[in-house]
Amino acid sequence: MISIKDSQSVKHLLLALIGSIFVGETLVMLFIDILPPLSHWHTALLDAALLLTLIFPAIYFLVFRPLKTQLIKQKQAETTRQEALDRLQKIASQAPGIVFQFQLRPDGSCCVPYANEGLLKIYRISPENVREDASYVLTVVHPDDLENHRASIQTSAQDLTPWIQEYRLKFDGEPERWLLGNALPQRLADGSTLWHGFITDITERKQVETELQIAATAFESQEGMVITDINKIIIKVNQAFIKLTGYSSEELLNRRMNILKSGRHDQKFYAAMWDSITHTGTWQGEIWNQLKNAEVLPTFVTITAVKNNDGEVINYVATYTDITERKVIEEKINNLAFYDSLTQLPNRVLLADRMHQTLAHCRRNQEIAAVCMLDLDGFKQVNDTLGHASGDQLLCDVAQRLKECIRQEDTAARFGGDEFALLLGGFTTVSECEQTLARIVASIAAPYQIFGQVAHISASIGVTLFPEDSSAPDLLLRHADQVMYEVKQTGKNGYKLFNSVHKMRNQTTQDFLKKIDEALVKGQFELYYQPKVDCRLGKVVGAEASVYWNHPVLGILAPSEFIPVIEHDDLIIALGEWTIQRALLQLNEWRDAGFNLHISVNISARQLHNQEFLQRLQELLAGCDSEIIQRLEIEIIETAALKDMIAGRDAIRKCRAMGVRVTLDDFGTGFLSLVQSMVRLNHLAVDALKIDLSFVSDILTNPEDMAIVEGVVGLAASSRLQVIAKGVEYVDQILMLMELGCSVMQGSGFAKPMPAKRMRTWLAAFTPDPLWGLPVSYLTSRDYFELLLTEANHRSWTNRVIDNLDDPCDHTTPESLLDHRQCCFGQWYSDEGASHFRDVSEFDALGAVHQNIHQISAHLCEHHQAGMDVEADADKAQLLADYDLIVWNDKLITGIGKIDEQHQIPGRNYP
């Protein structure tokens, strides 16, 4: 039906009527002239017919058709609105929580015009039941929250501010439920307020917040706590941990836990710790941590792995408790049980334990150990004269002097009264032991200052040597005690050996000296030369000369077999002068042959400090030109130079003034610290340092030895001295030394000592190893040397397995050898230290090779213990074949890909 208000429709209708009348009247007039005369009634009927014929189409097209189109559009819009409303209702029904409208009327009553089905789930009432009256929704609000809840609604209605409120619902017999409401208000025409918003259930979030608050409170406990991610990166620490370590939170966050590493625990300790965490999820134990101020603190640590719902580790939580006081108490108890309360030296119980360890070590390494009993001469007189307090102080001073005379790994113990015991190990010759004993006797005999009084005592020492005396530990002490009393009866202030072989040697010393003198006259001595190679330059730069004895009966004798006998006799001086003379002649021969080399000769302490040494040296050099003199080097053992610092310094400077270079041999064994080394080196003014082979041989297996070598190289560089490493055997050692800055080396890895004729042939055929010339920039730096260190450790492990097969004191079982994680390589391979290699496919292959080595070792042990010699020999051969580390290193180095493709490392051969 057309509405009067629709002006456009009325206009169209009027136009249609007017137009139809006009057109109709025009047609009627035309037809009247054509048609025969009609009556008035027929004319009116024709007029009406034409008018209707014209007006209905006009009305349709001008009015009804647009109206129809408009109605269709309205219906489509209504359908669209209904679809949108349906979508909104579906969304609202699926939305978590309640989507609602809440109306507060001016009279204080309320209703919920709209709410989704979430209302029924949360408020336990259907939306239809609160559409007119919503007073119910306020009755289930928690009584403690109701007043605040009403106030928030009134405030929002008054100020038309958003309503945001957390509150609780309380139903009988059910836990509380926390809700969060959020709605926007609008004022309606009747003065009521209508909110549109939503309400969500936040009960779980509140529980989590409560748990987090409890955890946070517990986290800030008296114990230090730290949380890391799975990569052991610190992500949170508490105040107790900050106070414990001295670091601030900024210094700790995003750092690895090894920031606290003290160095007191080896890789085996950490491997066992993480193995426990991996398999059990937790670990407890004592760890010494280094604090920010460098202090080392004992702590009791509990580490727990935190896992998600899928069982995956996502974090590690550790608690740290300071156990310093407990350690102090334990140390006091330990001291009472194992240490003398007065001198703090080990007592008889601890000495017995250490004797088993030292004797077993010397047996494995074919070294000599000395078991000594020491009694003080004249102590009773001092104690009676100066008093017991002075006597106690004297005993403490004696204990201090004993500790200063022995190595850290040796033991000085007090048995009671003025009786002490010494356990000294690591000697290769009897003469080395006697030097130590003489030093101890001299040290004890020096005067003492006791409370302003001077006291004089001495020591009588009885000694028995193991393994020549292979008795049980108790019997060894009795033997030493026996000869100690003999010393006291025959003059005191000295030592005596319980060793028949040594006694016999003393009786024949004079005869042996005469034979050496005759050998010198008959020309039975010959110089052997060991090359010195500059690996960085790839050429031989010199040789060290050693004296060998072509004995007519015993054959060729090395220096160690006769030099110790004559080192305290003037024969050592005569032999030293002969060595210098022969070296000068050899320098002339090599120069004529085109070899530009230096020769170094060893000078004994007796020769260096002899008053005629410098004069005799000048006489020997008189017939030589300056070029030959400059190629002569004198090597002085460090301890010889230190014996008399002033005399040694003057002799060295005068040698250098003659043009002869001076090298300090066995460097590192005579100084207490590198700081002292630097001070004394400036006084000695030598040209070069030679690192003692005991440090070089273990540079790949002992971090302390590597640190010493690195320190010596740095010391030499700061003093602008050349540094030479001796005892080099493997290419691994060569590369490590080059990395540390030492390029000149000697050792069996290049060549063993040889006569001059063979040396000339060797020089002509010498070719530098291509690996020496490889620039350091093409190596994988510390990563590469880390591999060298681990492979060397495992080579040592395999050698020990083979060497210990016949050791009766070795209790290795096949089962223990099967555990491939317990050796140094296994610990490194499975620990985080090798994590940066895990992307290399070749690295994974090493695991199978490594496990195979352990399986073969276990079979070897099992077959050997069962007496199956043929099978054991086959296992040993297979172990040595499979152990070839050329395969290990070259595969991994190639896989790492950090070495330039144009500088591939060739296969390496081990001597």
C-alpha cells in the first residue's frame, strides 16, 4: 500500500493520471472523427476504455514497479541483518564466558536483556529467567565481594566509565569461582543505564597466580636459587643467590652456569652429575664454586629438571646452600684423624694410605720411591734449655723446612716427639734421591731463631728405596728406622741408605771413575746430535750435542748411565771441555758442507762454577773465527744457574761477551713461580729458554702443564728470549706448541740423537711436514686443539689398558671398560663441551668408533684374565689398528669444514 508520506510515489501517480487523461482525450478525439457517430454512452465507454488502457501501464511502470524493487531491497536487507544477527548469536554462544547486556533502571531494579548460554554455565541460571528481573545474579556474588561489586556498578552508571571488576561467585558446597567483568555503559532515554560487555572465568589464572606467589615467596628463601633454560643459560636468580655469589642479577642473567666454575672438579665429575639428572631428573652433591671476588666457596647443590606435560625438559632449577661451616668442622675432624695437631703434618695413618698410592704409582711408571725415617739430633737439649714452648715452635719450623724441601706430591709426616717420616717419589736415578736427601740434611742443620734465641739441631735420616726394597709398607718403615739409628750412632747429621746395591755401587765408584778417565784418554767418547727444528720456518736451525760412551764391552752407553757418577768429580769438567772442543770442530765441518747450524753443549754446575771455566773457554775459542763462535751455544741446567745466582750471572754474561750464546735448560723446574722466574731471568741475562720435557710430554693430557708452557712462552716473549721445547714426540704437540707461540723444538718426533755422519745424511734428506707450514688462520683454532687434547687423552687411556694387563695391583674389569662414558674422551663427547661439533655428521660417526674401542678393550681384558693368550693378542692387534687416530681426526677435521679447501691437512703418522 502506498503511503501518503511517500511523496515520490504520489508525484508519479499524479503524473500518470494527468498523462493518461491527456493521451486518452487526444485519442478519443481522433477516433471520433474516424468512427461512425456514436451515442453519448458509447463515447463515454470508449473514452473510459482508452483511459484505462493507458493509465494502468503508466501506473505500473511509474509507481508499482519502483515500489516492488524497493520492497525486494528491503527484504534482502532484512535477510542480511538476520544472518548477521544469527552469526553474532552463534559467536556469542561459542565465546568463552558470558556475552551480555545488563540494564539498571532508575528505580534500582535490573534486568539482563540479552545473555548467551555462558550465563547458565557460570551463574547456573538461563538467560530467559533474568530477562525481566536480574536480582538473582547479585545473590550469588561472594559475600566478601558483594559490597565492592555493587559500588563498581553504581560508579560506572554514574560516571559512564567502563565497568571492569574482578569478583568471586559462591555456590553452596562448591569451590569459589573467580570472574572478570568488562563492559561499556550507555545512558538510555528513560534514564536507565545499559551495559554491553562480557564476563570470563579466571579461576585457573587466579590459582596459577597464587601458586606463582607461593613459588616466588619460596624462591626468595634463605637458600640461593637459580633457574636456567635447557642450554644452562641463567634466566632467573633470587637475592640469596646474588648475596652468595657476589654477582649482581645483571651479571648473572643470560650467562652460562660455568661462570661459577672453580676448576676443582674434572670433566668426569660433571659427566656423572648430568648423567644422574638425565636419567633420574635430579642430582645432589657438593660443588666448590668460585665467587665474584675469586674466593672459592663449598656449597651443597640440588639440581632438578623441570618437565612439561609431554615429558620434555624445559628448565633446570638449582638450590645452593653455603656449607662453609660444615666444611670447617669436617676439616677439624679430618685433621684430628689424619694430621698432627702441632705441625699440621700428616700422621702415621695418613702416611700409610699415601704409601700405597705412591708405591703403586712408582711401580707402574718404573720410578724410585724413598721411604725415610728422620730423627732430630739435639732436640732434647733445646727443649730442656729453652722450654717446651720453644721446643714446639722448633718442631713447627722443622716441619715447614721439610715441606719446602720436597715436592707437593711428596709427604712429610710426624710420628710423635722429634720423629718424622718422609715419602719421596718420582726419582729415575738414585743420585736424584741423594740430592734431595742432602738438601734436607742441610736445611735442617741451618740455625733457627726461636723467640729471640738461636737454636742448632741436625737430622739423622734412614732411607730405604723402593722397588729395590720391595717389602710391605710397614717393613719399609722398619728398614728406614733401622738405618736411621745407624746414622745416629756413626756421627749424626746425615743419611744412610738401606740398599745393598747402592752400597756396592759406592764401593766401586772409584773403579768406575778410573775407567771413565781411561775412556777419555783412549777416545771412546763420541758426540751424538739431536736436531733442533724451527717448524714455522720449516728448517733445521741447530742441534744439541750429547756425549755417548762407546764402551768396549757394554756397547754404546747413554749419558744417563755414566754422567751421574762423575757429576761431583772433576772428570765432569774434563769431559765438558772435550765436548766444547769437538763441537767447535763439527761446526767447521758443517759450515764447509753448507749447513748453517748452531750446536749447543751442556755444561754441568761443577764446571760452570769452577774458577778456571771462563779462562779455559776463552782458550778453546782462541783458534776459531767469530762466525763459528756465534754458532756455539752453552746449555746450563736451571738449578745449576740458581745454585749461586751471582756467580752464575757473571759467568753467563762473560760467555755472551765472548760471543757464545747461553740457553737455560730444563726451565720451569727450579723456580717456585713464573713471577720469580721473570725477576731472576733479568739477573741471569740468558739468550734462550728450553722448556723441560716433563711439561712438554704431557701438554696434551695435563691442562696444568699446558698452562705452564703457555706461561713460559709468554715469559720468554716479554723478556725477548727465544724459547725451545724439547721432548716433542707427536705432531699434535708440534701444532699445540706452534699455537702457543713456540716454533723451535727437538725430540724423537723429529729425530733421535745420532752420530755426526748419520746427522749429515739426515740433514740432506730433511723435508718439513706440510702441516707445519699451514697458517694458524686456516686451523680451527682452539676447537682443533680441543680435538687434539681429547684424542691424546684417549690414546693415553688405551695405552694404560694395555700396560696394566700384567699389573697385579690393577683391578680393572671388562664391565668397567665397556662404559665408554667414563674415559676422558667419553666425558667430553657426551658433555656440553663438544656441543659445537654436533652439527658435523662426522662427529656422530666418532661415537660408534669410540664404543667399538671400549668393546675391544673389554674383550682384551676378559681374554687376558681367562688366560686366552691367542685371543688376547688378536684383541690387542685389533685395538691398535682400530685406534689409529688418523681416521678419527681427518674425518672430523674434514667434516668441520673450517679449514680452507685449498689447505687440506694430509694424513698424519704417529711415531
